[in-house]
Amino acid sequence: MPLIRRKKATEPSESSASDVKTPSEEEDDDNKKKQQKKPTSGKAQKKPGIRPKWSCVDNCCWFVGCICMAWWILLFLYNAMPSYLPQYVTEAITGPLPDPPGVKLRKEGLKAKHPVVFVPGIVTAGLELWEGHQCAEGLFRKRLWGGTFGEVYKRPLCWVEHMSLNNETGLDPPGIRVRPVSGLVAADYFAPGYFVWAVMIANLARIGYEEKTMYMASYDWRLSFQNTEVRDQTLSRMKTNIELMVATNGGNKAVIIPHSMGVLYFLHFMKWVEAPAPMGGGGGPDWCAKHIKAVMNIGGPFLGVPKAVAGLFSAEARDIAVARAIAPGFLENDIFSLQTLQHVMKMSRTWDSTMSMIPKGGDTIWGDLDWSPEEGYIPSKGRQRNNDIKNGNQDGIENDVSQRKSVKYGRIISFGKDVAEAHSSDIGRIEFRDAVKGCSVANNTCRDVWTEYHEMGYGGIKAVAEYKVYTAGSILDLLNFVAPKMMERGSAHFSYGIADNLDDPKYEHYKYWSNPLETKLPNAPEMEIFSMYGVGIPTERAYVYKLSPAAECYIPFQIDTSADGEDEDSCLRDGVYTVDGDETVPVLSAGFMCAKAWRGKTRFNPSGSRTYIREYYHSPPSNLLEGRGTQSGAHVDIMGNFALIEDLMRVAAGATGEELGGDQVYSDIFKWSDKINLPL
């Protein structure tokens, strides 16, 4: 029997022997235990003087990067899919689509006849860099405006610096040259996939047009109109190109198609080209009669837009105001080291062109404290064509108006909803024009992004709010008070009144040429003038403001997005009163000149050039695959409206306004025009 040897209690076993740890191993275990005792949730403990690894700027960068990535992926997928797929799906939903205008008119046998000139509006044409500072290295002849906008989020402060003009001269800052892109590509697309003139160009090409019969009169839309000639000779280039196109096309006169602010720019051109040198082009009093068949104005802000006032006053309009209300402080905070709205205001106030769209005609056109032409307007319940000049509304609508609270659209800016709705006798106003200004910001950290509000001080800011309500007649005084440098430059290039005597020699100065109420149309009785614009979309007309509760460096005035109407049919939403229009230009501004001031022989139209109004009722796309729609009346999307393009092409192929059917009206433009007491 084998003997069993028992282990002594004091003798360690083999397994326990392996658990014996050296001093160094015990020290490692202690360190591990200490690490396990550290909190694993919540924010990591910060060491003094060390920045956190993740910041708000990083979040913003990732957010914008994700948006851009999603945009490019969707754009790639859209372009990668078979060309027939979007049309197939759309036709399955809505039925067969109509032929594009180019295909339809080619089947009818129409061919290119009159050369066509496109005049783009503000912000829609590309700008490229020709000379810049060190921060813009590698951007020679790259687009700073239009295209992908890559430089905006890569180097935003550098971009703002190069997109700004000299605040004293309104021209290039030292060491910077930004110039307009030339050719049809200057404004065919604003950004990849977002067309401006591309659809129109493609349809014209289908009936025989090509680059020798189409000309994009691109210009630096930041400059005042006369300065585009002083710096770039843009007006001279337009004159020469029109003459060349007419001469090389059998003497057929040109059809001019301006859009948005381009309407005002070409109005300036028509006076410039006939005026004697050196101020004008020296073409003589019959130049337009010899070279222009028709001017087909699209979305023209002939009398300005209230939206321009909001932009100059507080660097916002309805969309920005709503975005700021949804995310308070987002636009005021540092984004990419950029206080966005402040920099936008500082930059845009150097663009003299923005002042061309300040409302013209004062209270006579836009209304006063207790009256406006659009008084009684009701948002349309449905499409209703109305070509009757005398009767703008049906009786049922008139009866409905009498039961509704009248909106005082003449009050373009009101501080508070109660002020916007009160009777004028109940509004206590304190004069602001002589208020004492003074710098009130002690903190220098905001000076690099501060605007002219910095010089106003709290006293000046308070005085503006205590005046309470501003009409078109007092808007100029307001802007002169809050932005004196900008308005000093602007007053040398633009005017906003109504001429008593158009034969007064002072109206020969170029500052009056873009104001249709202070200048005459050319002596061209055979030239036709069209006013073509969208209707059926709520369009900004007046604003309810409030003093910003924010501190020193912020813009002190904001649209009060909490101000809403009392019912769903109200014209007041998010602090903005709306009327009929194309989302940017109210009907009154786009249509009044052709509806009344230029209709027949008047002092503004002494030769009696025929005028026509062509309105296009807005119909949004039925599905996403339709893109921006073929029946849109929106300010830019209307450039893809099939009905508008067809009208343009018929005139370019030789038709007259009468052959198009004369006026096509859905709004109350004739009724509103009759309410305006303007001597003709």
C-alpha cells in the first residue's frame, strides 16, 4: 500500500505559489485599481490650460461637411440614374409630360431669328479671383461666387475679405481684383444642379440658337451700375456686342431678357447708351430704336423691394429670421471663427448695387401710415385669370374684405405688432434724426466684426426704436442714420423720388437712370416692353421688428418672429406681412410701370412704346423628381417655367406682344395701380 504524503499547512501549494507577486507586480495592480476608480461617465477631467479635444466649431464643421457630402452623393446618384427614370416615374404619377418649349416650337417650324441678350440679376452670376492677398493663394481665376462655394467654409474670413468692396469708393480694395465670369457659363447654373439660365438656353438651342446669337451680359453685380463701366467697361461691351449681333444677323434687332436686378441695370443701360460721352455711350437718341426689338423683363423690381430694406437694416429677411428663432444664437455665435450675420452685414453694405433696390416713389407708391394700394388684399384661394383692367376683384371678395381687419402695408417697418396695427393718431413717435450718437462698446473683442451700429451707440439705437414706424418716405432717413457711409456712396449713384419735370437738366445725370419714375423711356415707338413675373406666392411687404435683447456686439434689431396673425388666412406670419408676388418682388413693383406709368403715351413713355403684363401663376412641382417644377412662379425658379420660356422664344422668333395674346393677368395689379395718384 503506497504511502500518502500530506502537505504541511505552512507549505504553499503549486497553484498558490503561482499567485505570489513580486513588489513590481503589486505596484502595477495598484495602478490598475486607481485607474478603475476613475469615473468612466461624464466629461473627461480637464487639465488647466489645455483646450478640450472637441468644440462647437468641430461640431459645425462636421455638420456642414455632412450636408455637403449628402448633397454630392444625392447629386451623383441623380446624375448616375438612367435619364429616362425621373421622367418615367413622374409620368406614372402625374401622366404624360408636355414637350419642352424648344421641342414644341421646333415642331411648329419656328427658327432662330432675333439675337438674344441675357442680363443676369444680383448674386446669380459668377465672380472669379484675378488678384488677392496671401490667404487666397492658389485661387487665381477660381470662382469666389457661384459654383461649389468651397472657399466659403475652407477659409471664410478670407472669402469675406475678398468679396467685400472698399467702403469709401465702392470699388476694389487694395491688392484685390474680383471680376465677373464671361460667357454663357457665367450664369447658366448658380451651383451644381441649380439652374438659372440653363433651361432657357437649352430650349433656345433647339430652334437653332447658338453662342453667336446668344450673349450673356455678365457684370460685377456688387458694383453700382455706372461703376461697372468705370472699372470694367461692361456697358460698352454690351453696346458693342449688341451692335455686332444685329449686324451679323441680317439687321434683325435684338431681344433683351433681363432678370431681377438686371432689369434695373438694363434700364440704366438704355439711358447710358444714348447719352453723350463721357458720361454716356454716345449712341445717339435713336440707338435703341435701331437695335432693340423687345425688352422682356423677368421678375423686375422696377420700384424696389421691401426685402432690400430688411437686408440693409438687419442683414435678414423672413427665412433668416425664422432660422434664428428656431436656433436662438446660432447665427450670432462663432461659426468657423465667423460671427455670421455681422460679417454678412459688413460685407453686403459695401455692395452699392443693393441700394438700387430700395423702394422708389415714397409714400405715393407704397402708401403711408393709414393707406396702401394693396389695402384689402386677401391671399388667393385658387387660380383665377383676370384681364379686366377696371375690375380687379369679384363682388364676393370685396364683401369679404369689408369684414376683415385692414392691413397697413405702408408701414414697412414697425416696432411691435401693436404699432403695426394701431391707428396713426395713437402712435407716439419721438424724432430720431437729431439723436446723439456715441460709441458705447467698451469691449474691443467685437470691433473686427462690428458694423456702423457700433458708432451709433445705445442712444442712437434707442432713438430708432422710439420712432416706432417707418414708411417708404422715411426709410431713406432711417438708412442714412444707421448706415451713413453706405448711403453717402449710394446717393451719388441712385435716386428714389418721383420727377416733377423730366425735362429738367438734372435728370441727365446717371444717378436717375435706373429709377423709372425719374427718367423717360427711349424714343423707340416700335420697341415692346414686357413685364413678366410670377404670382400666387406670399411675398414680403412689411416687417414687425423688436430690439434685440443680445449684448454689445450683436445687431441690435431683429424681425419679431413671434408676431403672427389671428387666423390662418392672415397676411402676418413670423413678423412679416405678405402680399401677392413671386416670393421676392411684390406685384406692385413688378407690374405698376407696364400697367399704368408706361401704358400708352405718358410723360415716362413719350414715344408710346407698347407695354404688356404677362403673369404666371405659381404651381409647385408635384413630386421631387420634377425638380423645381415647370410651372413655378418663384423669383428664380420661374426661369424654368415652360409657359414663360415659350413666350420668350416666340418673340425671339418674330412674334409681337399682340400675337402672344396681349396681357395675361391673375393679380389685382390694374386695380392697385389705379389707386396710385401719379400724374402721367
